[in-house]
Amino acid sequence: MYRDIRAAAGRGRAAFDAVAAFLFDNTRRVPSEFAGLDRSTGGALGAALKREEFSAARGSICCLYPDQGPKRLYLLGLGPADGFDGSTLRVAAARLAAASHAAKLRNIRLELGSVTGRAVWADRRASALTVAALVGRAVGDGLSIGNFSFDTYKAKPSGSRGSRASGRTPTSLSVHVDQPLRGDLAFALRTGASVDVARELAATPPNVAGPSWIVSYCRKMARATGLRCSVIGAAKARTLGLRGLLAVGAAGSSPPALICLEHRPAKSKRGARPVMLVGKTITFDTGGYSLKPATSMDGMKYDKCGGTAVIGAMHAIARHRLPTPVVALLPVAENMVSHKGYRPGDILRMHNGVTVEVTNTDAEGRLVLADALSYGCARYRPRAIVDLATLTGGVVVALGSACAGAFCTDEDWWSHLARAADDAGERLWRLPLWDQHREMMKTHHADIVNSAGREAHPIQGAAFLSHFVDAKVPWAHLDIAGVSDLKKPDDLHGKGPTGFGVRLLVRAVESL
């Protein structure tokens, strides 16, 4: 795939390897905004629209070879105009990225026609972004998503941003658009590079990406982006009372750690409280002594996807130089089995003093998150918190791979995150979190258990974590188990890691 995709200024159509026109379905006559394009291609567009077999269904792509003008004319289907939204643009742009790479194109002109003038997303929550900004970002998102591949460990990698072992230098693609779209297209493409960081990390196998490797990666990334990185190793974690983190990582191939990444913009007000992002970073999860069945253990390298999403978001926040201070906490551990491993029946006194009876060592993510949340509240006094985790199979049963489960009891913070999710095209579905759920976690021999059975399974995770968050701080828990990686391709992503959460977090911080 391409090493880079860049936004560029538009110029005469004949100067491009290809032009791509975005069309709504049931278009049989050349729209007025495409009249110039039709003339420049010798009527190729109009002739195609008149063909009985032509369709502009959502996600369709047709390549024409005009007798004049650009060598190729791509017609990208948007489906019906009614119900059109950003997800449709993302799918079309992803198809275009793949086709452009296959054709070895170096520059392409986008003709979006009436898309930029439509009142798109009319049924969505109000966004602070203009329609042009929403369009530019959706197209940039799709181009980035469609440009990803991970073949670092193949004998003959094809070459991409995620394939540094390639023996050749992949080409770049310049995407030319009109001025109103250019800035937001460029913003989305830069964010897309950070989404790729998250996807590459997620896909890196567990025999490589253990806890110590993640620590090393974060230190290098911080130096490259201007972030501050500090690491709480196992010895200091013991002093601080991070016993959930220590228990989960006790049997790991390398010691657990709590990684702290800080974005401190120069122009932020002195003493400004940061937004805190927390990501579950379990580099591999066997389930511990509550051992997973073999069929459930495949793909457990993706149990670090909450953490990789936060790493990707911090990468983007630093590169965009967003003015809001942000701190990220990454509790990183490997949940393995040995004589050092923790057991069902153990009671752990956590960072904030709450005691937890372990009933299931496969409910480990909430233990490492709990210590990180408690430590972060005390250390950084955040203005608001979001944690991301591949926490429960129950959320996959409930919601599938269509959206992440969201838990938030602060209405203002939920509204803010919901708007950011809409802008970013990453779906959230809010689930309840009531006192009744918190009561479910109580037990006789300790304050709470880490798992109370199958009832309300995804809600249990959020209820457990709520015991470790300062009640005065707006907090949201996002269970991304169903959306972090895909077992088979969907309309937008291929099989494997999606990088879900990066765009959402960037937009949430940007729009504060």
C-alpha cells in the first residue's frame, strides 16, 4: 500500500493520473456540477450514466478509460441521496484507495459534486464542524482505512506504512481537492497515520509485543512526537499499591508496568487539568488459571487494543498540537499461568484501598484498569476520563461488531463523547450503569468481587471500575471488544485490527 497519502491543491483535470467522481444512485443524467468533467473526458461520464447496467450503489466503483483527459475516471457509488451520511463517504474513499494502489497511481483529483453542498447528517447530533469539514474528514478517513495492510512478517511483503521490512519504497499518492476541503482532508489523513500506529501495534504478535516491548515503543514514540513518557515499573508499582496490575502480570514473560504519556501544550493555561485516557494493554490473555478454551485464545493478542487505541490517539494529539493537556495511562501486563500467577480466591488490596476477591482470573482487564484509574485520579486530578478496553465477551453478544458499548453517568460528558463519535464515524451505544449494578459486585470476604457471574456481564465491568474513579470526575468506560478487530471484513475494514477509538478520542479532545 502507499507509504503516504497527501492532500494537495486542485488543478486542471488533464494533469492527473485519474479523476474520481462521487455519484448518488439513480443518476442517469450528468449533474450540472459534473458538466465540466464530462466535457473534459469527451462525454465518457454521460455515456456511462446512460448504460442500463450502470449502478451507483453504496460502495460500488467503476473505472472508465476516456479517450481524452485523465487516463482513468473512477465513478464511486454513494447509494441513495436519502439517508446519506459520512459512513458512505468513508466506504467510497476506502474503495478508491485500494483501486488507486492497484493501478499504481501517483496523483488523483476528487470531484465531490453536490456532496459538499448537501445538508448531510441531518438526523445526527449538532456538530461544530461545517459540512465541508465533515466531508473532508470522512473522505480522509476512508482513504486512510483503505490504505492499510500489515505484512511485516511475510516473506515477501508488499510494502506499506505498516510494512517496514519491505525491500522497496512504496509510492505516495497526492489527492487533489478544492480549497474548502483541503485542510480537513489533511487533518484526517494525519489522524489516519496515527490510526495505523494503533493497528500495527495491535497486529504485532505476542512473542514480540510483550510488556517490555510496549514500554520501549512508547518511550521511542514520545521522543519522536514531543510527548513526555514515564514508566512505573514493578518495584515502584508495589510501593504505590498497584496490586491489581502486579497480580495480573505476575506470571508474564516480562514484568507489568504502568506507562504514563503526557501531552503538555505550550499554550495551555498554567494548572489546567488534563483529560485522562486509560487503555487496557494486556499483551496476551490466556485467562490465567481460569483458562480460556483453545478456540477463545486465538486472537488474544488483540486484548491490548484499548491501549493501542490510546497510544494512537496520543500520537495524533501530539502531531496535531492540540491545545488541551492530555495524560494517558497504559497498564501493560501479560496474563499467563505459572506458580507466580494469581488464583481464584485471592484477595487484593487495590491502589485506593478497596479490596477485591478474585473469582475469575480471566476478568483481569478490570483489575489493571482499576489501579490505573485510581492512581490517575489521585496523581493528575483530571477534568474528565475515558477508558477503553476489550473488556467483555458479553458486549459482543449484546452489540456484535456494529458499535462499542458505552457507560457514562455524566450527561454532559456523554453528550460530548457522543457528538465526537458521530463526527468520527465510530459508533457508541450507551448501556445503563445503576447503583443496582454496583451492588452486584459486593461480596462477604472483601469489598467487591472482580466477576459476579454472567448476569449483566458487560455492565459488571463498568460497575467494578466505578469503585475506582473519583465520583466528582466525569468518566466514561468504552467496551470495544466487538469493534477492536474483525474476524471477517466489513464495508470499511479488512480482517484484523480496526484502530477503533483513535479518531473518536482525537475529536473529543479537539472539540473541548
